Amino acid sequence: MNEEQKKEAEKTIVGEFSSVKHVRGILSMGRHSDPDSAGSSFSILLGNSPHLDGQYAVFGRVTKGDDTLTKLERLPTRREGIFVMPIERINILSTYYYDIDLESCEAEKSILRRRLSESASEVERWRRKCFA
């Protein structure tokens, strides 16, 4: 991490827990043993992890793209406590979520295409600046 990322990673938030089960595709907050030590880390679960239920905040789940989870499963990993993580850091440059029927939304599709194009250009600019 660069200095800015390290400084941001020092911030923590109060633990929030839910009854959502930790199963494949769940996006769960990462933290240390202190329930109030969550910061900027999170996990995307590649399998069921009932030992995390009620102990970690769940704030999303993969609804499409299981093929991406399968690719993540193939990465070389290391173990840190109860967690298994990639050996090399993974940076998510962009994500998208659509919850509408695009077939009947021609105007919205046009706007979405323009926004995606602009977003892709912006992501590429930052990728070149920060990760080159």
C-alpha cells in the first residue's frame, strides 16, 4: 500500500453484524479479532464459511459473474489466521450492478453505454497513473 492507503487503512468502524449466512459469493467485511476493528478490507467468499456467521458484517453478494469467482479460486494463495487470500494484491478497478430489464429501456441503454464508456476511460487513466 502507498502512504495514503496506509493512512486510510488505520481508520476503523464499529462492528455491524447480520443474520445473513456466509456462503459462496457473499461480500463480507474484514477485520482483526476486535469486532470494532473493521477498516478497508473485505472478503468475497468462494465457499461456505458458517464460522463467520454473526461475526462479520455482510454488505453484498455476487448475483452474476460466478465465472469470476471461479477465476479467483485458481489464484495462488496464502493463509493468514482463518483467512485464505491471494499472494498478490488484487485491485478492483470497477464494478457494475444493474437491476432493470434493459430490453425495454432503449433510452436508459444509451445513457448507460455513454456512462460506461466514460467510466472505462476514467478507470484506465487512474490505472496508468497509479498502477503503471
